[in-house]
Amino acid sequence: MLIVDRKSNKLFLSTVIGMLIVILSVTVAYAAFITIDTTDGVVDGDWSTTAFLSDPADDADDTYDILNFWVSTNGSSPTEFAFKVELDNWMTTSGNDFLEARLDCNHDGDFIDTEDLYIDYAPISDEVMVFEAPGTGDSYSLGSTYGEATATNYVYEWKSTTSTGSVDWATCLANSTNINVMLATVTFSGDFIDKDITGIGGYNQSTAITLQNFSGNPRNVEINSWILVLISICFLGLIRMIRKFRLETCEEN
């Protein structure tokens, strides 16, 4: 006769429920796909709480010193790339200073090829420019509605559409799940000079699904591979528990 331990069932059920709660809270915390507003003067609430790249403090003058950098897109077939940076102070009042997100679109470890793109934001002129890697191709101005200095101290946001005149986004879009990204604060004084620069991060978009957050608003969230494993374990566990419950019911009858 098959013996089923009800206490084990209850313990297993509690464990599964706990794991599901952890999964839900983690996925809601890490937004993968967002659309930011660069005209409202505030930091968008959908950014992940975890920076894409962090940079050591005090390795550059305060007005150029990068602390944290974020990057995101608005979908698995993106029409926008968005960026956020936290500096150690506001950038200087020089019109020659700007923030530069560099995309290694062909994923070869450098940022010098025609396929690679630079998305620059100049806070003083309030202008976003998109370049094929400097000296290799075309450029395009998105104007003043694609970037902003937010009301949060030393935080800037900017974005680019993936349709910018003659600038070729084809490689970046084809590799949008596997590109390298870095950020530089740059000044121009007869030449372009990097004042501070982050390391290189691999931007690998994960599978995304749409969930409801606790306020009832839909949002897209990142599902990392380890989270998918947990979901699979929970699913198999639920099947096992249901089977055991049916067997127990049959024994009692």
C-alpha cells in the first residue's frame, strides 16, 4: 500500500509557494524592456534598481565622474535604445562636454567599425546625436526632446530611435540580444578626449513576458535563465504534488 505523508505535502506546498513569491518579486524588480519619457524632468520609475555598469568613484573630476550606468530597449525588436547615468556632479557648463553611449554592434570587442554606433547627449545644448563610429560614416541629430537632466541630483536620461536618417542600425538590430556597451564622458578641445570611461558590458536581452505589477499596471520584465529553472522546478513540483494528492484520495476511498 502506498503511504503519503500529508505533512510532507504541506511542507512542499509551502516551499513551492515561497519560491513563486521570490520569482515574482525578482522579475518585477528587473525591468528589461522600458519606454522612457525624456521630457518630464524626472527619472523614469521603470528602470532596474540594479545598474548595468558601475564605475569607481573619484577616478575622474566630479563633473565627469561616472558612478552608475543603465541601458535598456523598448522590446525584443527594439525601436528605441535608452540610457541613464548617475555622475558624481552635474556636467560642466561647457558646450563641448557630452555623454557618449557606445554600442559595439558587431560584437567584435571594439567600437571603431562602421557598424558600431555612438549615441551622444550634450546636456548644455540639450541635443542627442547618433553617429556611426567616429570617422566611419553618417550622423544624425535627434534634437532636444530625446535627453534630459532629471530632478534627481546628477542623473541624466537620453534615448535614440532605431530610425535615424542614413545612420545604419541594421547590425545593432540584428544583434540586439548580443552587443557590447560602454559609456564615456567626453570633452572636445581640438580633439575628443575621454574624461571617464566605464568597462565594457555585454547587453544580452533575456526572454521577456508581460506581467502585472502590484499596482495593476502591465510591464515587461526580464526572465533570467536561473529564474526559468526555478519556474520549471515549481511546475514539476506542482505536478508531483497533485499526483500525490490524487493517490492519497484514492487510498482514503
